[in-house]
Amino acid sequence: MILDPVEALKQTSSKHLIPTAQPTSVAPIPTVVPDLPEYQHAHHDGKTTLWVVFVIMVIASAVFAGMAWRVPVSKRLYHVITTLITIIAAISYFAMATGHGVSYNHVRTRHSHHHVPDTYHDIYRQVFWARYVDWSLTTPLILLDLSILAGLNGAHILMAIVADVIMFLTGLFAAFGSEGTPQKWGWYAIACIAYLVVIWHLAVNGRAQAQARSPKVGQFFFAITGFTIIVWTAYPIIWGIAGGSRKMSVDGEIIAYAVLDILAKPVFGAWLLIAHAKIPEINTELGGFWSNGLSREGTLRLTDDDGA
């Protein structure tokens, strides 16, 4: 029997004629998606808080100035210093609320991945540098209030104020420090050491001098200084959570600092001035240049009648 080759080809399965490979699965190719920068800045709540605190500082300044006019010039030392504190704070908050006392700190974080190159995430966080200018001017005035209240000598006052200024300037350097380097936290450590020097002058030297003046002055100094130290201790804690590790939003940072500033300035000032009116031992008078200016003998003579 003769087979037709065409029919024989039709009856043969194609799998015996053409070898085929088994299908294999292909793993997804790893890719790197470009990362967009993250901007951390104030929103409605934070901006509103800045304006509210500005108004509070203006009102406090007006109240303290009014209280100063009710006492003679010789007794206005605490009133003048305390009024300057809230005036400077008001200017600082106006600068921050209008966006003129603000800058951005650029932070780049690194993320490691398997089988693909590392990626970097850029973060731009607002830093309110006007706040550090405020603190560098107002906290020395607060220290001056407390030092005069305690009766500290000039050497201790100078050391406390210099340590205070160093504390806030190094805090500003830390706020703009680079991420992932010891620079940022090194500045923070210096600020904390300077703060301990300030506390030592207040808690040790200041308390001893205040107690020596009178038991009533010592008791009041212990209360208002303890209040101030507690409030001031909260500042570096907030900084570490907010500006240092960025665990707090910018709005949260603004609100936290606002509460502390109100306690440290208007509340502190009102407490001090009310006590000044009630405690005779601290209601002392200052004469000399503070009250009378330059005396007639100390003025500069422009003419000499004897030599005419």
C-alpha cells in the first residue's frame, strides 16, 4: 500500500515534529522611582497661632508700660526690663507671622534597598530664625530680672548672661546643622552645657543671695526661678522632638513654643511686677543716673566764661 505523504503529515502530531521549550516565569525588573522633595512648613493653625501670640505680647507690653507709669522712675527698673521683654517678643512674632523671620533647612535622608542603588529623600523644613534672635535678647533680660531680684554680683550676672547667649546661638547653629553628621547634635550638646551653667548660677548662687536678703525674698525667688527653670527646660525637649528629629509637625512646634513663650514672658512679667508692688524688700529705689540723669557737675561745658 502506497501512503500519500500529505495525509501522513496531517496524521502526525505537531509536537513530535517541532520541539518547544517550556514557558518560564520572569521576575519583575527592579526599578527606582524618582522621589519628590518634601516641604515641612506652617499651615493655617501655625500661622494663626503666630498672630494670636503677637497680639498677646502687644497687650502685655501695653499693660506693663501702664504699670510702670504708676510708680516713680526710681522704682521702674523691673517694669522697664519686663516691658522690653514682651516688646521684643512681639516684634519677633510679627516677623514670623509675616514670613520675614523664616528660612528653610535642607535635610537629605538616605534609604538603602536590595539589588538597586540607594535612594535619597530631600526634606525642606521651616526654621523660624527670628525666634532665636528673640530668645538671645529676651532671656538675658529675664536673667537680669532674676539676678537683680536675688542680689547677685556683677561677675555672676555676666557669666550667666554670656552662657545664656551661647546657649541660644548654638541652638540656632544646631537648627541649621547637617543631617547624619555629629555637627547638629554637637551644637545641641554645647547648648545644653551652657544651660546647665545658667541653672547653676540661678539655683545655687541666686538662691543663696536671695535668702540672705530676707526670707520673703528668698521664698519668692525660689518660686519664680523654679517656674522659669521648668519652662526653660521644656524648650530643648521641644527642639529635640521637632527641629532635631522632625517627629513633630511645624504647626505643633509653633504651638508648643507659643505656650512656653507666653508662660516665660507675659506670665513671668505679671507675676514679678505684682510681687514687686507687694513685697517691700524688692520694691527698692534706684537713684543716681537711673533717676536723675547726669548731674550738673558731670555735664560737658561747651564754654568757659572765665577764659573770655
